[in-house]
Amino acid sequence: MGQVISINIEGMTCDGCSGKVKKAVESITGVISAEVSHQSGVAVIEHKNVTKEVLISSIKSTGYT
């Protein structure tokens, strides 16, 4: 089991948005899983030794803040 972090995300409006973020975050080495909800605007990410900055950078690369 890894560490769990929650990150607030702005700009997601549909399942496609949350799916795009989930795919980007889960492609990072060290990320175990990600649950992303456009309804709550939150990503809950389980990871091993991934910095918050790397996760945020990945989310921003998809076009969300």
C-alpha cells in the first residue's frame, strides 16, 4: 500500500474530463491508482514516492488547474 493524496482540480465538466486526468496521472511511474471525479473536482491518488509537484504538473498538462 502506498501513500494517498487528494488534489482539487478546477475546470472538469464531464466524465471525459475526469477520464483524461485519470489516464494522465496513472501513466506516472509510481502511481498505483487514481479516482477522479468531475462532480466533486477532486482526484484521490494512491502512489509510492511520487511528489505532489509531479502529480500537479501531469494534471496541468491535460489543461486543468
